[in-house]
Amino acid sequence: MSRRPLQIYFGALVLLAGVVLLLEASAVLDGPRVLWAILLAAASGGFWYLFAVERREWWAAIPGAALAGAAVVTVMELDPVYWGQWTEVPFLGALAIGFFAIYLRDTGRWWALIPGGALLTLSVVTAAADASAGPVTAAILLFGLSLTFVLVATLPGGASRRWWAWIPAGVLAVVAVVVLLNVAEWFVVLNYLWPALVIGAGVFLIGRAVRRSQPGRRDGGRNSSPPEHA
């Protein structure tokens, strides 16, 4: 496909953006956020069109997603008291969608799952930051990153060669559990649980040694002397 129509399209958008900037600087327009949202959405549509029709232009999903997120943010800023406080959530989520789209286009580009999962996790963390305590938010972040590596290890696209992803997934999940235990003040319980587990292991080892030392245990309960014949 010829890129000339698309270049003309983007050129027209840049020209319109320049006109809006000029009118804004001349005080002809006062806060044209809606116009900026329309221009950003139109630019996003151009990149998504390129991504859809040209398989080699997989990178177009990233600016397409970023511009779509920026358009949503611009609209949300019209209400700075409420919606304007959550602008990071849709922007990070939109970027995540861009990376996931790259993977869905070609599962061989599994690397896109990592930034996609990380950005989606950050979006969730940002949304939950005000409603959750700091350690809980950190645990959500760690669990989200752990799930990201689980997806890397299991989704199609050469998953058998990505066994290494289970290592960071497991480590992040364990750290998240530790953080939650700290929040719940369960370490008081662990102070008694660990000694109990160690004592139980000691009792098990001693009992196993005693059973093995009993007569008839070494040969499975059979008499070690040969049978007598009449």
C-alpha cells in the first residue's frame, strides 16, 4: 500500500494542530481541549489503520495506543475535580493495550507481554492507590508483575523455551505474599509456626531412624536366618 495518502493525512493533522496552537496563542480560542482530544484521536486512528493494513508496521500500535490514551486524558481533564485525578489510569491502560495488540498480531513477539503486563499492572495500582494502604498497593504491583511472567511462560509463541519466566514469577509472588503477611501482622504467628515446623521435622527424622533400627525392619520384616529343614 502506498504511504502517500497516510502521509497526507498526518500532514493535515499536524497543520490543524498548528492552527489550533496559533488560535490559542492569539486568545481566539480559550481552552480548546475538545479540539485537542479530536486531533489526538484522529492521529491515533491513523496509526491503528497503519497497524491493521501493514503487518510489518507492528510498531504503529504503540503510538496509536499512546495517542488514544492522551485523547481520553484530555477529555477527563475537563473535569479536574474528579476525573482529572485519574488520568494516569486510562493512559497506562491504553499503552498496555498497544503492546498486547503487538503480541496478538504475532505471538513470536512475546516480549510485548512484559511491558504490556507491567503497564496494565501500573494502571490497576494507580486506580487502587487511594483506596489501599501502601504495602497492599505494593503487593498488588508484585502480584501483577508475577502474573505477567506467568503469561510469558504459558502463552503461545514458544512457551517451552520460556521456562525461565517461572523464576521471576515465583520470586515476585513470594515477595508479594511476604508483604501481605507483614500487613496482616501474621509474622507473630510465623514466630511460632517456624519453630513448630522445625520440631515436627526433628520428630519425623528421629521416628524414622527408630523404626529402621527395629529388628526385622532392614529386611522388610523377614527373618534374616535361613529356614530350617526337617
